[in-house]
Amino acid sequence: MIKGSDMSRVLEIEQAGGCYYQDGIKKDPLLILKENGFNLIRLRLWNDPKDKFGNPYGAGNCDLECVKVLAKRCKKYGLKWLLDFHYSDFWADPGKQTMPKAWNSYDLDQLKKAVYDFTFETLQELKKENLSPDIAAIGNEITNGLLWPLGKADYFDNLVSLVNEGLKACSEAAPETKTMIHLDNGGNNQLYVKWFDSYFSKGGRNFDYIGLSYYMFWHGTLDDLENNLHDLARRYGKEMIVAETSYGFTMEDYQEYEKIKERKGMALNSKLIENLPFEISEEGQCQYIEALMKTIESIEKCKGFIYWGGECIPVEGCGWATAEALEYIEEKGPGGNEWTNQALFDYGGNVLPAVKKIKNL
């Protein structure tokens, strides 16, 4: 089984003074995961995560140089890794797919070439340093499209043509790298069937994995996820990975660690947890992980999961967006860290029981 975690913010957190511990011993968090049975790390890539004055956008500042540093750690520890192309200068998800600043004036043909060139050149540069990813995701949670407005799902032909360029570039630059198309809302079978039926009917290129984001507090029950996975396997014959998931281990506030007044606060709030079957505690996080892994094991085509935000311990200066980033994505904010109470490490950086649970399952 693929047992993975997104660890894209590690460098920024470490540079700000954050540390990670196993049994009281300070260690590289990637090594901690490796020693506890994890075998894959997911790293996101933003095109140019800083403003025109060079001010960083935060949330890991995930440019290619940052990715290289973490990919080298993966190679050092024998971990496979997944490269998550966002095709944006900052967060891309179902609610925003902001065009990279350098591509703002492009028409569709220019944008297709830009996607191809960026994907090809990135993979070629990684290959030169013996850092080729094991998997590449062409876009991040592209349920509603990518590279808005031209690539919105409203213009599905455009969306398919852009994804095709990324897949083509990957096959030509790094044929050994497997490819993924990743949507959110993993419990919504109707959404997935409509999306992939449209994709294939409009000439979408072949790829290796369907990636699904599944957060129990947003995306339905584990039964919903299981039913979707079974149906997708039957319809499309693709291997699948739960490409994002997480669960809370506490509802204790962490403002004293962030040391900021204007903060976004927890994504997993008191209203979202009202109907969850597992409590928000260290034990509840373990129970969720065990239930998720049993669901995955019951479906032959589902190859594993990638935990999201596993590294997100609360450290002063490390939030989800800087002021410059908020301006780029045209959001008001505020900043701060909204995922800390769902990490795989507690507020002091100590590895949580869920990590050992994953090792033993």
C-alpha cells in the first residue's frame, strides 16, 4: 500500500525554527515518516511564488529549488515522491485556479504551449539531477478546471486540451514517471462519473492514476468514498490513490505558537465535527486512519493514500498565505495556519500515535 504524506512546507517551517521529534529525539520529519512505514512524499510546485519585488507568498514557498531540496531528502531515505503541478503561482484548488503572472495575457494556444514547456522543462531539470518523480499530478484538484478563466470546467474542451499538454510533456520528458489526474470531493460518485466521462469523450489522453481528495468533514462518509472507488474501478479500470486526506487530533487552540492576532483559525471547526463518527483526539485520529486504510484495502484498484498537512506544526511566521499572496489570489485573508490541529505531529513537533498506527497496519 502507498502510505504517503504531503510535506511541502517542511523547509519553511524548519527555517522559521520549527523542529520535529520522535521519542524526544530531534529528527528530519521525512526520516521519521520513513521509519514508521511511510513510502511516498508529495511535494507541490508553484511556478513563481513571490511578487514582483521578490516577497514570498509563504505556505512553503514551493518553487522548483524548494522541491529539489526535499526531493533529494526523499532519495536519501529511499522514499518515492509525487510532484504536484499546480500551474499557478500559489494555491490551486476547486475554489481558485489563478493564472501564473507570466501567463496572464496568453490565449489558449499560448497557454497550451506554456503548460507543455513548463512541465517538460521541470521534469528534464529534475532528471538531470537524478530526481525524477515517481508520479506527477497534472494539476491540483482540477474538478472545476485549471488556469482560469480559459481552462474552467465550463469550457471543458479547453480543460482537456490543457491537461493533454501536461500529460504529453510528462510522457516525453519522463516516460518512467506515472501520471495522475486529481479531483476533490472523493465521496461524490456522480461528480466523478460526469467529469471523467466528459474527459474521455473529448479526447483526454491516457494516464495512470485517478487521485481523489477525501476529507470526511467535507466529502461524505467512508461508505460514500468506498462506493465511488468501486464504481470508478469498474467504469474506467484505473488505479486510484486517495491523494489527500486528514483528520483532527485536537480542538485546542494554538494561537500562542503562531503569535499573531489576525489569523484564519482552524479549517476543522466546531460545526464541521458535529456529526463525525470519530472524536477529535489522538485516538480519534488513529481510528479514522485505521478505518480509511481498511476501506482502501477492500478495493483492489485503490493503491493507497497521501495524508495532507502532516508537517503543519504551528510556527511563528508560517501561515497559509502572506499579504503578497493574498493580493495575488485576490482574497482578504487573514493568514495564519488553518491545518495545525490535523497534522501528524503535535504543536510541539512530537510525532503523533497515528503515525505508528499507520506503520502497524
